Amino acid sequence: MAYADASKAGRAIDGFPAGANFVLTNLHHADLAYAVGWIQYEMEDFAGAKASYAKGLAIAPNQHDLIKEYVATLLSLSAYGEIPPFIDRFLASDRDMDGPGRANLIAVKGIAFIALGDLPGAANAANQAKALDPGNEYAAQVLNLVAQKQKAN
């Protein structure tokens, strides 16, 4: 606030030119954690991104964008064992994510189950996702992968 007050009074701020324009924002800490995590993810610092997203989720545990990015980060870290329980906890408490969004998360559980070697769990997750969103592309991919792996065995 001191910056805005000094700017209005026409005074220079140490280290900045007299005409510097400061923009005040009401950036929520969870949104800041999302932004930092996204930057870390783009820099392929997946462990750092996971930590940032986890901090944001501690503040806003049902923030959908943080949930999606956290899950994507777990996939990038190959932390497949963490994905199903995390998604289950979120879905048990969430009351406002739409059907296609829920279906996408459930389909990601299927991807994790495939990586963990649990083909029945993967097929079950994909079928749950399709029940919520019949055209869900991720669920279709999970079912295709399950069929391929079953054929190979």
C-alpha cells in the first residue's frame, strides 16, 4: 500500500523511477501457488511444481485448476501410486466439478492403474468415466490400452 500512496503523492520509490506505475492486485495465495507451480512445471521442475501446488491446495483444497495441475504433475513424476487416492479424496469432497471434469480425473486414475499393472482397476476407472461422460477420450484411450495389454498377455 505504501507504493500506491507514494505514487499518488508523486514521490519516487527507492529503486524505481518517479513515474513508475504499480498495479495492486488481490491475488489470492492459492492463485499465486498455481502460478509458481505452473512456471516450475514448464521449467520441468516437477518436484518444485508438486510442492507449489500442494501449498495452494492446503489453502484452497477444492480449487479445480490446482487439482488438475497437481494430478498432471504426479503423472510427470510417474507417482502413479499417489494418483488414485488423491483423486478419490478430492472427488469425495467436491460438490461442484462438472461431469466431464470428474470423468477426466477418473480416467487419469485408469492411466495410473495401468502403470501400476492393475488392468481391472484401469478398466473399472475408464468405465466409470464413460458413465459420466460417454464421449470421454481419455477413458477410451485407457480401455484401448487395457485391451492391448490383455492381448499381449
